[in-house]
Amino acid sequence: MPPRALRGPATVTAVVASALAAGLLAAPQPAAAAEIRIHDIQGSTRISPFAGKQVSEVPGTVTAIRAFGSSRGFWFQDPHPDRDRATSEAIFVYTGSTTPSVAVGDAVRVSGTVSEYYPGGTDAGLQSVTELTKATWTVESSGNALPAAYALTPSTVPDRYAPNASGGNGGNTEGLRLRPNSYALDRYESLEGMRVSVKDAPVVGATTQYNELWVTAEPGHARTARGGALYSSYRDPNAGRVKVASLIPFAQRPFPAADVGDRLTGTTAGPLDYDNFGGYEIQATALGELADGNLARETTRKQKADELSIATYNVENLSPKTAQAKFDRLASGLVDNLASPDIVALEEVQDDNGPTNDAVTSAGATLKKLTDAIKAAGGPAYEWRQIDPADDQDGGQPGGNIRVAFLFNPERVSFTDVAGGDATTAVRVTDDGGKAGLSASPGRIDPENPVWKDSRKPLAGQFSFRGGPVFVIANHFNSKGGDQGLDSRFQPPARSSETQRTGQAEAVNAFVKKLLAVDPRSRVVVAGDLNDYQFSPALADLTDGGVLTDLVTGLPKDERYGYVYNGNSQVLDHILTSHAVRRPDYDIVHINAEFADQSSDHDPQIVRVKP
């Protein structure tokens, strides 16, 4: 099956031209001066010393063919490598929408233009792929043996992930000579286009709708309790992660529907490509057999009569246009897996006509459809509170007007309604004889602050449980869109979106401090999708002054995750509590992120507290 996006024609970019001008790359030699081989074209850096030049009669053996979509072509590899570990011995020949007239095992000589293809364009910051375009070739013989696949193992993939180029060249690694024995990204780049293999590979990222999954070549490194690859610091992004796609026709071999904790037994092998959405990827011509790890969806215990349970759940662009099956599965997750929490902070609730981009901002139909599904699943008759955003001001899917919202079970907890909350009016902390309150409940925190531009505004609500007030703040901080990826050609990668999230964290922290200034015994719970890690600057700012405790830091290290991205199990959602919240019993309930079959891409979280 085709990948999610297919590359267009490769071009020599200004990046290459400027590198040549700056002397970061050797000037290309005329192709006629001597026989040019693939390792000469690939060179010992990330971009070719022959970029933009014509080469002729380059020899090699066809190892794989991409024969679908608009990104067709073939890989060929030199069976006679040089002794330089930095130079790849294979390259992709791009033929556009035309299926190439070659067969695996053909010995060919190829002529064409050396080009650098940058997935997403040069501004995306991804690695480039060296290709031959406008190519012609001759077949000299057929049925030749293929070069042996390079085995990716703990001994061949370095633990260190990437070189640091911040000391020169503006962080761009393209001018640096590859050091494949020192850095994993350099190892992968030195194998670009070559046949590689993994054996008995653990699955660390579930199969996606685009028929891709992630495995690790380092099965013993930084694992979660359920078999994933744990991302616990910027310094260690799990170097052994590699994506797997398939060149085998789907009718011949359906792509496996794998969950984290499964395994591809035997050998998975094929040319090593670089994906349009980042990440080195095995384009498999041999695909291991799926061994089911029997990963089970978790359930949490029910709260006791004297415990208040508060959950957070990103329901991923939920609207009345969403299939009823998803509503039913979300409802089942809330009732059966989360044991019907007393309060739920929801994220990504869309308006009543979803992505239709008009003036509609209300979400009553969305929330009614969800609460009806919960009741049908045997759950409580939840009520809800939320504030409609100003149209198209809160980011997310265009027209969707996503927002945060509260569900609550009125048989267990009551909501303290205070009129006055709207899209642009800031909620204030009130002081009634030393008792903290809200000027509006629900109310939005500092919505006109520039840190919330094109982002969801946090929603504060006052609840009452067993006669005592509890303040809950639902959040959905801005996404990581625009950040350079872990596998970027810029190292260390820039996290440009972090600036806005730290500002958002500071705004919520300041609001919590105002509540505690009125009454240090105020029970405050901050919950939601914060789009950042427990070790990030944003979480440091949110907990500044010790006013909040990030509960994820109290879990065993191998349980600190609730989201899986590019094979990394990580933390994006959080629940934080003030000191007056007694005996928090916190749980990340793994029902989505590790599975190919998901009702959301986030796992929900829950905390149970004493009054």
C-alpha cells in the first residue's frame, strides 16, 4: 500500500548551492574523467558532491522497485563497495509516475542527474535524499544475486543519536563528514538506499492507517513496562528506532496490524529510505512474521465513595460528523476502562458541524452525542460545562473550533455556576473572607494574552465535592507543529513551538498562584494535553514555585508515557495537583496509543483524591 505522501520531482536546492559556494562540499568532477560509482555520488556527507551534475553509466544491481503512486522508481546498489564506511553504495532512481522497466537482480548502468530531494521542502528541516532523476539505463544481465543486507543491531547502531552542529554551520549537519561509528543518524545516512535488515524486531510504534509501523534495532534499550521505546530525555531519543513500510503488493502480503509489544519475527529487509514525514524507513521486500504480544487494554479501579476522581482525555477532533462507532468506543473507555470518573476534562471537542468552516461555534450537539453514548454504555448521566470560542481563533482543524470542556457526574459532584464567562473575558480569582473563588465558572484564563493566539484557552471551573470546593483547570496547550524533528538535518533540532507553550504555562501558573495567595489550602487540579514532556521547560514553568506537582513524575519510569510518536513512548498529557490535594492516586490508562486500533491517539489519565 502507498505511504501517506509521495515525493514529487527532486530538485537541487539553494541549500546545496550555498554549501558548494561556502566550500562545505567538494566541487564535482566531470563524469567523463573516470568511471563514477554510486559511492562517489553519495559522498561522505549528507548531500552529494555531484548535486546538479550529470553522471553516466553508473553500475549496480537493482535491489527493489517502487511501482505505485507518483513516486515510482528503483533502488540499485554497487556489489563492489569501497572501504569508506561513510559512503553509501546505493541510490534511488526516481521515475515519477512511470513504472521503471527493470527487474530485481538486473545488473544495470544508469545515467541521469544527481538531485537532492527534501521532503516537505527545505524549510521543513528534514534530511535530503540523494537521487538520480531524468534517468536512462541499460540492462546488462538479469538474475544476479543481491548484495547482502546490512544488519541493524545494538552493535551496529550507535547509542549516540546525532552530531551537534551548533558550534558551526548554523546547526546544519550537511557539511559534516559522516561518522557512522559514532552517531545513529550518520549510520543511517551512510546506508541510504542500501539493503538493510532487522531480525526479530520488537514493535515500538503500532501500525498506522498508512501501513507503517516502527521497530527498534536495540531491543534492550530504554523500554516501557509494556514493550515500547521510552522517551525520557532530550539526550536519548532511542537511536535504534526505524520505520517499516512494505514494497510487497498488499494482495500478496497484507501489511501486519501490529501493536506495541508485538514482534516481527525472522528477517525484515529492504532498502533504507527517508520518509516524507521524517524518519529512516525500511522499504521492506522481505517482511517478518507478526508475533502477537497479546497486549491488553488497561482498566483502572473505581473510585471509593470518599474519593473524587478526575480524568483527562483528548478525544481527537470529536464532532457530530464523527462516526457513531467512535462515540461508542470513547463512551466504553470512560465507563469500563476509567470507571466513570466524577469529572472529565476533555480536549479536542469540535463544534456542532465539525470541520465545516462557517460561523458555527457551539458544541452542544457534540457533547450531547457523547454523553448519550456514555449513558447507553451504562455510565452516569453526565452534565457538561464549556465556553464557545471565537470563530477560528483557537487553532486546530480549520472550521472545527476545538475547545476544552468539562463533563461531571451530578450524582457525585456539583458544579458551582457563576455567570460571566465568555470567549474573551478573563476569569479572576475572588476573595470572600479568605476563601478563594472564581469571578466566572466556567471561565477562561487570560484569553486575550498573546500566548493563546491560535491556541485553546484554558478553562477554569469550580466544583464542590462533599461540601468542599475543588478548582479544576482544563488545558490544551499549543502543538509542536513547526518544530524540527529528532531526525532533522539541523542538530540539535530547534523547538520553536516551545516558546508559546512556556508562555502558556506561565499564565496558568500565575493563575494558580493567585488562588493559593487567597487560600493556600485551595485544592487545585490542572489537567489536559499540554503537548510537552515532563522534563520540558514548559512543565518547569507550570510547576514554578512548587505550587503544583506533576503526578507523572511519581510513576515508575517505565510507566511514564501516554502517547506514541515515531516509535517513542512519551508524555504529552498531564495531571498536576496543589499541595492541599490529599493522597492523589494517579494512573495513565493505556487503551489507545500503543494499539493499531484506536479511538484516540492519546491515552486518558485519571487521579483519585481525598477531600
